[in-house]
Amino acid sequence: QTEKKIIISKRDAILQINKSAFESILFLLLDNAVRYAHSRIHIKVCKNAIAIRNDFSEILKGSGLGLQIAQYLCRIHKLSVTYRAKGEFFIVFLKFK
């Protein structure tokens, strides 16, 4: 298994949300990034968002259930999560409203 490099950049972020729900959302998004990353994961924490970008060498198809659960939790807690594949990267944005 390839060792994965994780980079975290941060700025001050203030968020009022149920701690358990937020931990679940982050776990689901980070688990997805680690599971499908080839070697690099970059996490950027900003005032109104968290961006998670990982590289991949081939597209592996999962069930998509983790992202669906994260989207559901975000919707009921007034957050938004969007994602897309761009080039060799998969990018997820968790936006705070």
C-alpha cells in the first residue's frame, strides 16, 4: 500500500453545529479521501469552508454511500457539500453558511 501524505492548511474558522454531526461529516469526507487517494491529500480550512483534495491514479467506484450520508447531514444542519473530479484530483468543498 502506498503511504499517503496529508497536508492541512488552516485559517480561523468559527462554526456552530452539533459536534457529533460535524465529526460524522468530517469522518465521512476524510475517510473517502484517504480510501481513494493515490498518494496525496490536501486539506484546507478557511473561515467559511473546508476543502479536501486528493489525487487518484485510477477511478475506483465505491458505493457512494459515504458522500450521500455526508450530504444528508449537511442538508439538515444547513451546510453544503459539493464535489467533483478535476484532472487527476477529486475535490470536496464543505461550505458553512
